[in-house]
Amino acid sequence: MIDLIGTFNVVPSLPKKLEPLREIVYNLFWAWNQDSIELFRRMDRKIWEQTNHNPVQLLDMINQERLDELATDDGFVSHMNRVYLQLEVYLGAVTWYQKKYKAQDKPFIAYFSAEFGLTECLQIYSGGLGVLSGDHLKAASDLGLPLVGVGLCYKEGYFQQYLTNDGWQQEKYDLIDFYNQPMKLVLGKDHSPLKISLDFPGRKVYFQIWQIDVGRIKLYLLDTNVKDNNSEDREITKTLYGGNTETRIQQEIVLGTGGLRALHAMGIQPSVCHMNEGHSAFLSFERIRYLIKYHKLSFEEAKDIGFYSNVFTTHTPLQAATDVYN
């Protein structure tokens, strides 16, 4: 019997001339920049479609011969440098917010949502609410708003539909490989993944944090699929709107309470918390607890601060679209 010591990923070596691609693919500015998308299509149109428009996976899957060929293609290198310059100019430009308020862009608005629709390969959204959240981040990036996003990192994306031989519609859920997505783990001071714990009945639940750069905006996604948790708790963030009522309220505790603790652990102190739908409502209690414990406020004082600095929006007022718990 052979013992498995570890796994290795063999990926092509990126020629030095193409090094800017690493920075380009890890900032979702490309998702709303047509010149960037044309650049990825130019690299390998078949793989671009095969990977569901994922430039990180494109870099991993493209063969070495093609990369070497692109490095000697003056037209492609010029195109890549143009896209890279567009990204640099975009990130370094003086924004509307800076002009209007003459203020620094240090984040003080935290935008919480259960889903974010940013691009096809990041299947952490279901429909209109997610697209709204994703567009909110993109618009905030264009305006230069001092904002961060907080959401959950679902291992299963939305389902893919297909037809059986006899014409019946079926669904399949593909597991997402986060390491082959335009996202990176947030590391702690010891350079290992930063982990946050929450008190659940009779146990602690841990989660790690993934960061996605959406232009100028950081989006942080919380992931309970870590070895510190038991098998059931590892699946809290497995599926968007999946599981039973227990699963849903666990997800809302992780998003609301855990999301605020994650921001504090990263040194981000939001003055305003925006709840896009009620999935992150537990952050209201966490803010009160934090203000009482660390700022020595009374309950009434902490509650009043929350009342005037928590923002709530909903995309439908219908009762049928609202979660109800006993």
C-alpha cells in the first residue's frame, strides 16, 4: 500500500514578458472591461469558454507552448500592456468620492449580502439579489466609495441544467475550486489562513476568509469548510439557500456575527453597516455587544448607535419572500 504524502499541481511557467497577467486576472476589473475580456479570448478562446470565463484557470490550463508563443507575439504583448495600464490608471485615479469629500478612501461602510453576482465563473449568486449586490460593488469601485463587501463562500455553485435522453430536465451541482478562482485566502500575522471562531450551541464554529478584488473594492467571503469544524459545520457554507431552516439560520449567524468579527480582525472598523436583505441581521446584535465590551457604552447607547448607522434594503416587500423562524 502506498501512503499519500501530498498533492502537487503542475502548471505552465509564465514567461517573464507576460508577468502582468498575474495581476490582471486577480482583479475583477476585467469583468466590466471589454478590452480585458478580448485579451483572454485571444489567449485561447476554447479554454476561455470551457472554464466559464475564468482567467485564473485559463492561465493554469493553457499549455506552455502557447504561452511561449504569446510572449513572442508583439501584438499580444502590446494588448496585454494596454490592459495592464488601464488597470493601473483605474486604481490610481482620483475618484468622485475623493473630489467631492476631500477624504481618504479608508473603508468605513460594510455592505453585507448573502450573494454577489460578479462574473460567471464565481457562482456565489442565484439571481437578482446577487446581481444587484455585484453591481453595487462595481459602482462603488467606480465612485471610489470607502466600502467593503461581506458575503459567504459557497462550495457548490448554482446548479447547471441539462436534459436526459428522454427529455427530462435535471440539475447538477459542480464543486468550486476556490484556489482556481480570482480570489485569495486572507492570511494572519503568522502567514497562515486567518480563522475566526463563533460560539454555537455546545461547540465553536470556525471559518476562514477569502478576498476578491473588485476594482478598488475588497469583497470578503466567509468559508466554514475548514478542518477545525466537524463534518456538519463544514457544510454550513456549502450551498446558497440550501439545507433546512437550521442551516439557513446558521448561515445568517456566520454572515452577520462572523462577518463583523472578520472585519474587526482585519483592522476594519465600519461606521455604517448596510444589510442587503435580512440575511445578515445578526450583525445588529454583534455591533451592540462590541460597543458595550470594547467602548464601555451602555446597552441603550450602543443600541442607538446601531439604530442610526445600520442601513437595511430589501428588493421585495412581499411576506412570501421573507424568511420566518419559530
